[in-house]
Amino acid sequence: MKAIICDSYGPPSNLRYGDLPTPSIRPDEILVEVHACSVNFPDTLIIQGLYQVKPELPFSPGSDIAGTIKALGADVKGFKVGDEVVGFAPYGGFAEEAVLPAKACFPKPPGMDMTQAAAFLLAYGTSYHALNDRAKLKEGETLLVLGAAGGVGLTAVELGKKMGAKVIAAASTDEKLAICREYGADEVINYTKEDLKTRTKELTGGKGVDVIYDPVGGDYTEAALRAIAWEGRYLVVGFAAGNIPKIPLNLPLLKGCQIIGVFWGAFAQKSPGKNIQATMELIQWFFEGSLKPRIHATYPLPLAAKALEALLNREVKGKVVITMK
């Protein structure tokens, strides 16, 4: 099968388009003919050897998969060959065929095309787990989303509004913030032009924000934390800025706040029942028209490295998807 192959850890330019053998499956796994696979920030880390998961070389990156079942493990129930599915795997999605754990595989909603389906599960799953399970966001609270025009950030804006919060979107350009407005943001902050802490305080009447959703890290983390409300919740989602910030621990003390880690992939594996319930709710909201994945661009499989570079260069507004067909 054709695949994007990582032979040695490094930047996207190290990847090659070539052949890998069709992967074998265990009894609790499903072999999928991949139609589309979205690009996520962990993909840029795993190819550099910087992610929690370090596959044996060579391997193919890619986690968020939509496609058609080709084969079933002996213990898999509830699916059949030919079913259209969407699912999540640690890696292997930038290929014509990939393996999905059965517990991380779902029927593809018939009203959702393959590109949308590939862009849906990880981004919305992460944000819903963060806001609902970890922060327990309440109606009427304020939510600040950093990197708000990115793949997960935009879903946090959408879901925050769906859950009844006042949403403040922070991003690096006015063009990105205009998209955040389209997706429901009540207020916006361009943190390349405005002081993040000062403007957040102004927009909340000096109170600060109840919940901060941070998939970026880097230089804006401490400024955002200084603008959190008493008993606020700071969600650590990722480090798209490229460096992990060091937090002065007197700030959580003075703010009476919580710093909360968000790792949706581990949650999906450790609590599959809860994850299935949440995924079904998200799919229902999609059908109701409440959620609309934003596809920034699609790339054919041979150009997957270009998609990863676009993500690293912060050119992406929404999701980028690799298509096989």
C-alpha cells in the first residue's frame, strides 16, 4: 500500500511517499481502507520523536481516520466489512490502509462526508472532554480560547457557545478572529496587537475569565493565567507554540484556581463508555446543525508533508485533511 513514511525522526521534509505492507490486525482491531485523514498537531510531534507515543520506525503518522472496513478482528462485534467508519489511532492514518482499535471506531454518520468525518472526532472530542468533563463549564461563565482559529481552538469556540458560555477568542491575526466571530465568539483579542491580560480583564469587567482553553502554550500562557478569575480553571490542551511554559506556582495560590491537564486520547482509551456517549452527543449536534467542521484545505496523500508544514507555520484556520481518493 502507498503511505507517507517516517524513516527517521525529523521535520516534515524528511518524510517520503512510498510503500508499506498492509498492517496486520489483532482480534480487537479493524482494518480500514482510508478515504481521508485529518492533520493534527500531535502528528508534527510524533514524526520528530517528541510525542508521548514513539512508534517503531518506519511508520506512518496520522490519527483521525475516515474510511471503509476491509477486515475485522475475531473479537470485533457490531461492524461488518464494507461499513463506513470514523475512528482514532495513535498513528498510521497517512496511508491507504490503517488499523483502528474497535473501541475507538464509530459508524460514519450518513450525512457527513469522508472529509468532514476525518476532521471531526479528535478536534471535537478533545474540546468537549476539556470543557464538559475537565472544566465542567457552566452556562453563563466566561471562556477564553487561545489559538482560537486552529483545529481544536475553533471547536472550543463552537462548543463553548453551545454550552451557554460567553466566549472570548484570542488569535494572532484579524483574519483568524473574523472566522472566530463566524463560529460564535462574543469578543475577540488579537494578542499580537493587544496585551492579553489587560484586554481580558477589560472584557470581563475586571473579574477575569472562568475557564481558559490553551492548546498553544508558549509566551501567552502566563499572561492568560494572570487574567483568570477566582476559582477559575486553566485547561492545558497542547503546546502548538513549540515550547512548554514554566508556571510560577504562586499564581494558582493567589487565584485559587486549578490547572487541569487534557489528554483526550488517554481518556478515550481508559473510559471508552463515556467517550462513546460523548461522541454520540457530538454527532447529534452535527446533524442538528450546531457544529460545522471548518476545512481549511485538503491535500492528496503524496503532499501530506506540505500539510504538516502548513500546520507548523500557523497558516491553517480550522482543519487540514489528507485525502486518498
